Amino acid sequence: MKQLNLINQYCTVSFNKQSIREKIAVALLSSLLCSISYAQMPAQNNRISISKNLNYRQTVNPATLDNYLYSTFYGSEKECYNLKGFAISRSSMKIVSMKVNPTGASYAVLSSNGKKNHVDIFDAYLVNKKIYEFKTMVKPTAIAYSKDGRKLFIALANNSLNVYNAQSFILEKTFSLPFSPDLMETSNNNYYLVLSGGSSAAIADIETGAIRIVLPNTETIRYISFSEDASMFGVLTNSSLNVYATTTFAMKVAIPLVGTPSHFSFHPEGKYTSIALSDNTILVVNLTDLNDRFSITDADGHISYVRFVKDGKKNTYLSYNSLKAIKYKLLSGFSPNYTKMLKEELLARIEEWSKIRDGESIEEYKMRVNEESRIKQIRLFEQEIATKMADNMVMNSTITLGGYNPDNHMLTLNFDNLPTVYLTVPEREVPDFMTPENLEFRDAVYGITKDDKFELLYANVYNKATGKQYVFNNLNRQSLDFLTAGGNFVPIEFVQQASMEEVKLNSIKQGIIDNAIKQNLISDHTNIQVSTSVVSDYDASGNKITNYKISFNYTVDAQYSAYEDFPAGKYKISQSNAAKSVLKIVAQAFESDFAQYIREGKKVLINITGSADALPINGVIAYDGSYGEFENEPYYLNGDLSTINVTKNNGIRKNEQLAFIRAAAVKDYIQTNVTSLHSMNTNYRYNIELSDQKGGKYRRINVEFTFINAF
């Protein structure tokens, strides 16, 4: 207490009746002692709080758990249960592992009696409905699904991995492994499979089975997992959580732990992680600031599993098991992932800035958009975005005076919510800063640091006591060059190429639109948009690549949509002149200027979106089966993976099915009319959009092609 009083005395010392040198000396001591006081105070996160508690009582202790979206499934002894506590299946042996297919349609169960292991697949919606049983197999040791729900991985005791089609259960591939794992998890980008056994951990390429890296470890591994964006993966041991970057597999951060950790989960935004630290404690830690942490203590104990999950409204809950219960806590107050937010907006704005403008010649465009101008524009956008997000933090800062360097005339200003700045002040004017409350920071510009915190880059510092103004200018600091160096921006020549090709694509579009209008198929109330863009990415080997996106979409003004787009209940392309016109642009584009991107064996991701309005389907819409029979077909609704059934016998009964078949019709059109794509490694992804409004303007399709490593 005596030391604290001394520190407070110096931190608030007056400059009265002292020489300039004495005042500067006091300032230096003040800065040092104030820094000591801050360092000795533990950083606790008082912002995070629990705003809602949900408790799902169970008749048994949940032991082996997994999630499909918000809902938790678990195994206990020989039975599997859902979140409501209903027993949904029974195995002949004790359940070792349970993995829910990311589509939510089924789940895999690995059971064992100590000598023999067994894998069964069950329907997630029907009680004790076994879909498939793997009868002849070397002893399985671990199971996992690919995050698109299309592949099932089963590791075997003979150090091999079987890859099955998750719908037909046909064996597709077999790979060798460096050891026999007892844990496996996959990444959301379907690049990686991380596996562990005992104290060994390795990363395998999902497509080739090649082992990217075997991690050195001397401790037993408790759990392994990837972040939602697949940029990180973590390895939890008895003493630490080690987080690695997936591009380089270099360690990003190590979190020392005291306790008996058993499980962890990355927050969806990637800035925090939750760790089941002991039987009754969960620790939430900021990965960019390990002092920023929050603990949850549950008196019931029995915690062995934690996971961040989202409900239907996209609220993020922390779910975990407890004594005969599964609990959900809605946490609020997390510090936003400012770097992620800034990067997303920055990339969108620089992409728009990089496009050729109406009336701009090629020469003018290349003069405006080049490597030098792009770097300047990135800096300007970064500062604009960061300044907007910071919301003038310095106005709410508590400012203390730090040390002064008479050699370079730098005065240290400390903030309680921002990094320290160094202001150029003549030595004779240092006493004027004795009352920091008199300082006013005008025209403030902010940036974001590597550890995801705001920093002051520029300000006119006005001293209200003297009327004097001083300029703090650090605008030329490294900025977010760490983002640029990290591969977020593509070579400028690719940007220029894509922009000029968008002009060609618009020319193709206009020709088809003019022809369709002449034939009275559509009017100028059908608005077709086409665009091109280049996106920086990494392949599964960690090499930087550039992907090329070509997007086709349209809207139809409401009063014309029933005539120019899909009528109610219709799904064939021939029944929508707007959709037909868009797909003609697709076909013509890939027959001409864009044929250069169709290369044998290269990958292309084709995202197709089908939409439906809220008009209810009364009865059944007949489906002629022309686009195939679909049973448990994976698709995405509002970004969430699920499955759908559409068959000739059952027809179309829901708007989800109608929207899906519109998307399936687009795939059929592409496969029939853009046959050159057959030589590529094509991956089709169905997306569904459902409106809560009625009307033809909500019945449409769009398609986006992403050519992987196109340049």
C-alpha cells in the first residue's frame, strides 16, 4: 500500500515551483513508476458477461459429444442421445466416439469392447435407424467427416486411413498414416485432416493423403481442432494450448495452463478460445492478448467438452456438458476482431476501386490503378476504416505524462486505452503539459496494430491552456503491411486483367440482353449483373495462389417478375426468360474470352443459388425427375449446411425444395451447354435463399464460378 501511494504521488505530481530540468526528471520518474503500476495490475476482462443461461437436463452424464449447428448429440455407455435427452440409438459395445455429419442427416458411432472396435452410421431423425454398418475392416481407431459432409474418414489400427463417400459409403481412397490416431478433425476449407494419438500429432492433406507435418510433442494430446476460417489449428495438452497457422504451421501463440484441460473450441470470429480447464472450470482467452481472459465456474462439475455454437439468429453460445446436463451460456462483451473486420472491408473497397470506371480508357485506367497507387490507396482506406471503427477513442482516454527526451524533444503521452505516443515539444514548453486534461486531440486518425488494438496515427494536439497546437504524425508507420505480406493482396497485373475482362463480359451481356429485348423475352426491367474479381488464397501445401471469380446474377422489378422470371411453382430454366438470358451469357462467355480459364484437371468451384418466395405450396408440385433424384443431398441455407430430398415419386412440397430444384436446373444447364467444363475438377455447391415476402421478384437464380489457382 505504501508503494502504491508513492506511485500515485509521482503519477499525479505537480510541476509547480520546479525548474524545467527538474520537471522533466519528475516526468521521467512518473512515467517509469506509472508503467510499473500498470504492469503489476492483473488484466481482467470485465466486459465479458453471461447474458443468458440455458440448462438442458439429462438422465445420464453426457460423455462423448458432438454438435450439429446449435444442437448437441452425445453418447453415454452404449447409447446415443439428442439434446432433449431422448435415446436415439443403441450400440452393442461402449461408445468411444460420436461424430455428427455436418449436414445433420446422420451420425457415425465408433464403439469398442476393448478388443474389437466397430463403426455404425445412424439416421439422426429416426430412433435406432441404422443406415450402414462397416462389417469387414481392420480395427478402426478414429472417425471424422469432411466439413461439406460428403466424405467419411475412418482411421485404422494398421496406420492407414479409409476415405468413404458419406452417402453411398463406397470406399474411394486409402492412405498411409505415420501412426494410428485416436482423434481426427477436419478443416472447414476441406484442405486438412489433423490427427493425434498419444503424444503425436500430424496434419494430412485431405485430397492426397500426404502428411504436411508431424508436430513435435512430448505430452499427451487431449484435443485438436481448427478455427472456423481454417487459418489456425490448436493442439491441447496437459499443460498448454498451442495454436499454429495453417499456411506455415508455425506456432502463433502458446497458452500455458494450470489444471487438467480436456477440450477447447475457437470462437467463430477467431479472436478467442474456450478451454475446459478442469472438472468445473472453463477459461475463455483472447488469443491476441493472453491477459484478457474470463472464467466460468460450474459447481456441478463433470465438464469435459466445450464448443461455441450459433443459434438460428446467429447468436453465439458457449455449450458444455455438466453433471447430467448440457448447458448453454450466451456470452456478450467480447472484444471484436478488428483486424478481421478491417481486412474484409478493406479488400472489398480496394476491389471496387480497382475496377475500370465508366468512360475510362485503358491508358487512363492503368495510370490510375498501378502498384504504387494501390499501396497508397490501401493506406488511405485502412486509415479511414480504422478511424471509423475507433470512434475517436482518444476523447475517452485518461492521459498521463511520461518521460521527455531533451535530445530529440520527444514528450511521452500515455493513454489508458491506446498505445503511448511521442509528441515533439520544445523543452521550454514541457511545463505547459502539467494538466493533461487541457489537451484536445483534433482530426485524429487511427490504425490497428498486429495484436488487434487501435493506435493513434495522427492528431493535432491542442493545448487549451496556452492555445498552442502540436502535430503528432505517424501516418507512415508500417500500417497493415503484415496483411499485405500475408498474402491478402494479389499482383496488380491480375487485378488489371480481371477489370478489363469485366468490360468484355459486360459487352457479351449487353449483346444477349439487346437480342432478348428485341424478341420480347425480357425488358429493361430485368437487371443482369456480371462481374469478375481476383482473390488471394493458399493451397493445401501452403503456397500462395490467386483464384479468379466470375459472377452472374440478376433482379427483376416486382411488377414484371411474374412475366420475365419464374412463375409461381415453376423451376425449369425454359420457364424464366431472365434466368435463360443469364445462362446464355455464361455459355457464350466460356465459348469465347473466358475459355482460357477452363483447363484440364484444374479445380473450379461452382456456387449456384436458387431462391423461392413465401407463397405456400398447396398440395404437391409435380417433379418429372429431369434433374435427377436427390436423397440427403447437401445444400446450404443461410450459410448453414443441411440435406434435402427431392424425388419424382414425392414431388415438391416445400419452398426449400422448389428453390433447390431451381439451382439443380442451373447445374443441368451448365453441364449440358458448357461441356468444356467436363475436363475440369468441378465442385458444385447448392445454396438456397428463402424470402419471407411473396412475389416473383424473390424467385430467381444466380451462379458464381471460382477458378482455383487460375493464373
